Amino acid sequence: MSKFNQELAILSRVRHRNVVAFVGAVTEQPNLCVVMEFMEAGTLHAAIHRAGLKLSLSKLLDVALDVANGCHYLHRQKPMIIHRDLKSQNILLTKDGRCKIADFGLSRFFQQEVATMTGQIGTPGWTAPEVFKHGSYDQKVDVYSFGVVMAECLSSENPYSGMDALQIAFATVYRNRRPALPPTTPPAIDKLTRLCWDADPKKRPVFAKIIDQLQGIKRNLIMNGGGAAAAAGGMGGPSVGLGLTPNPRLSQPGVGLSEGLNRGERRDSTARQSSYAPSRVSAHGLRQPAR
């Protein structure tokens, strides 16, 4: 119940275009549930890995800016809100392609004058090394996770595919291993991504600087003509408006892009499986206790 109340305390105070909106909640046992804004196009994870779609460079920058702006907003709150489980499954899409951050079940308020947080949290593939080491950590764990999401969007691959949680932790902490970036990654994006997942949290940029760099990269892309058509919406992608193109390795014959994305949405929940109570998700985004 305390975790449920903690999530409600966070959800009830956040209002931002890149954070999924809180609608209401039932706070009486045994019917605890949270009602959130319905996100028609499902998760970023489903779009990349289930619908077999690949982001264009221009639209990847749109996604990155949406997520960075959402995180920047959370980190600017007083007290600061640290997500602690940022990953593609917790980034939801509107029908017109806007990204919003969801799932605050592991989030915490953080005050600089209070001792830094400890304890292992998050999802292994997106978790910062200082968390694996059970050391103290701060808001830079979200920056690390953002870097992994960037790599995921660039490569269309799950981070550390084929490795279990223990292997991922060992590789991240003791081998300084990170997800592979495609050789075609533009140098500016490559550099920014690697800064975000630096082993030293102090070397990771804050989200204000990340946003500035992403905006600069996008301006250069448009000025150089490499992304003008995409930025103008001329990609001819599916109806979700992300300018997505099919990934031939994953696309299913005979399934339209919009239909494939919708199928992915139906299989991927718009809310997490709660840590405080087993739950299921209805077709309208209402998280309910499992029967």
C-alpha cells in the first residue's frame, strides 16, 4: 500500500506534455487501481521490436527530445523526481507520434540535502552500473537509461539480447560493456549517447544539456537537407505519425504497418505489472487487480 501511495503522490503532481497524464485512482482495498491517459499507439518497445519498424534519423531525434524533455521536467521538480526505471517499455506513444514517460512505481522524490539513494532497482538492460554495485546514486541513473534507449532506437535491437540479469550486471560493471551502436550512427549522436552512459555519473550530462545538443543536431540535419522531408512529415510512414519505416528482419508478410503496430499495442500493456499488487490492464488503460 505504501508503494501504491508513493506512486499516487508522484502521479498527482506531474503535468507535462511528455509525461502520461494521471486521470484518477481507487484507493480502497481490495480494488486498488490507477487510471491513466490512454496512449493509442502503445509502447516505443512494441513499435521497435514487435511491429518491425525502424525510426528515421529525424524522427529518432523527435523521440529523443520528447523523452529528454519529460525527464528534464521530472528532474526540475521540487523535490526532484527520479524515474529509476526509464526504458522503451515505459515510453508510450500517442497516435500522432508524441512520446510520453509512464510507470512511476519505482520513482522517488530526491532532495540534495538528504543522503543519496541506494538499492538495486530498474530493469537490468537499462540499469546504471552504480545501481548494480548497490552504491549511492542520484538523478544521473535516468541519464544512463536514456543513453540505452537511444542505442535501442538506433539499432532496433534489445540491449544485451541473450544475456540474463547476472551477465548484464557483470558486463556493465566489470567489463564496461554497453549496447552496440550501428556504424552508420552520426558522430554527434554517437558521442552524446556514449556520454550519457559513461561509467562515471559526474561525466554524464544533465537533461538540459542533452536537449540543447539534440536540438542543435536536428537544426543541422534540416539545414543540410538530410532530414528536411522527414521533419516536414513526408516520410510516408504508418498512421502513428512517427515517420517509421519497416524493418525487413521483423516485418510480417501481409500485415500493414498500422495493423502490425496495433497488434503490438494489444499485446503490450499501457501500464506496468505493479510491484505492490498483481494486476491486469484493460483495453482502455485501466490498471486493475488480477482476479
